Amino acid sequence: MATASFPYRLAAFDLDGTLLAPDHTITERTARAVTQLVALGVQCVLASGRTHESTARYAAALDLHTPIISYNGAMVRFPSAPAPLRHTPLPAEAAEPVIRFCEDQGLHLNVYLDDVMYVRTVGRWARFYQRQTGSVPVPTGALTRLAGRSPTKLLIIDEPDKILELEGRFRQELGETAYVTRTNPEYLEFMHPSVSKAAALLDLAHRAGHGAAECLAFGDGDNDAPMLAAAGLGVAMPRASAAAVAAARRHQQEGGDEALALAIERIIAEGADPS
């Protein structure tokens, strides 16, 4: 039940580097802090670049039955719903040059279609990504056979220096036809240009009758920066990128693996009903 004194009604949590410890688990203190927000009437949602299924298992661990923001905002869907509330795939004409470039250059690319993650072969980077997220790659040979389709997103995985180089190249080449962002040092992602975690969060707030000022957001990556800026209170985590720190109103620098718990506890203490 919401309390009249607590100013927030919707909270969004990034996964990696925010909700999750380095071993990809949620600490007991962090889970308890999220539960405290729920008890205050705050709708808590997970907002990740991961697939819906990879994100949904953490919602289940927290006993959250709220919509999940996945694929960096390209999809919003209840945990077990057969159809999404919102799905905005990357146009085929923007996806095709990325797919062909990766095939020509021998770069690792994940292509997400119909909640399936396709790869050319299961090599080093596919195994790296599976260890990080639990998503199972489906080898399909030459990915050019998927050209002409509109994927939910594309993801190149490579060494950080190579990703920085590719980011500049594709931002210039694709312009406004795609949203290009780094989500990890090794990840470069491509989504529809209207997609972001911020747009998904504000859409959920609107559906629930809440304004941006009533939203909390927690994150650490470049892809979290729009969401941190859009929320009434955006909180960047200790190892947040420069873009995330600049976008946030608050930088939680202490706490290590439980920095999120500390940030939530502080917010609750500040907004607690004095009665």
C-alpha cells in the first residue's frame, strides 16, 4: 500500500553492475531493500539489455510480477505473458549492413529474433556471453540468411578497443536509423532509434498514471544514462560510466556489491513518513 509521504511510485533497476553482484546473484540485503520499496507501494521493474527470459528469472527471484523491460527497452512484457506490451524491433534496412559487415569481417554477432539468440558459430564470444547472461546461443551458419528480417536487437561482442572503434564507425554510418550504444566494454548493441530504457520506463509510468518525477532509476552503463536522466531520481552505481554519472542526480559511490541496497535504504529514509 502506497504511503502518502513517499514520493516515488515506480522504480527501474538495471541488472549487471547494479542489481547483481559480480557472481550474477542478488545479495540478501539488496533483495530486502527492493522488498521494502514494494511494501511502500512502489512498482519495481527490471530494465536490462538482456533477453526477456534471461531477465525474467531475476524478477522471479525477487517475487516481482511487474512488466520487464528487456533488450534495452525494445521489449516490455509481463514475466509469463505470451505477447509483449511493447515491442519495437530494429528495421531490416538498418540491421542488414551490420549483419553483412560482421560476416565479411569475421566479427561475432548475436541476432535476436522471436526471443531466440542466433549466432554464426558457438565460439569464444558466444561462450563468454552465455557465461555472463545464461542466454543460450543457437548456431545458424552464415547470418546473412537472416538479412531482410527485423530483429529485436543486434549485439557485436569483441575486445573493448575494437568495440570503441566500431561504435564510432556505425554511429556515423547508420546515423538516425539505429540506436547504437555500448552496454559493457565488450558489447556494442543496435536497436530501433526510438528505443531506450528511458522510453520504456516512461511508457510504463504513463500506463500507471504516474509522472517522470515519481520514477526512480538505478544503473551503471551508457545505455542506462537516458533512464537515469528521465527519472525523478536517477542513481548511478559505484563503477558507473562517465555518461551514467553525468546523467544521474546521485552517484552512490560506497557499498561495493550492496551499493544498490544502500542507495535504496537512503531514499527510503529520506522519504519515510515521520509519523
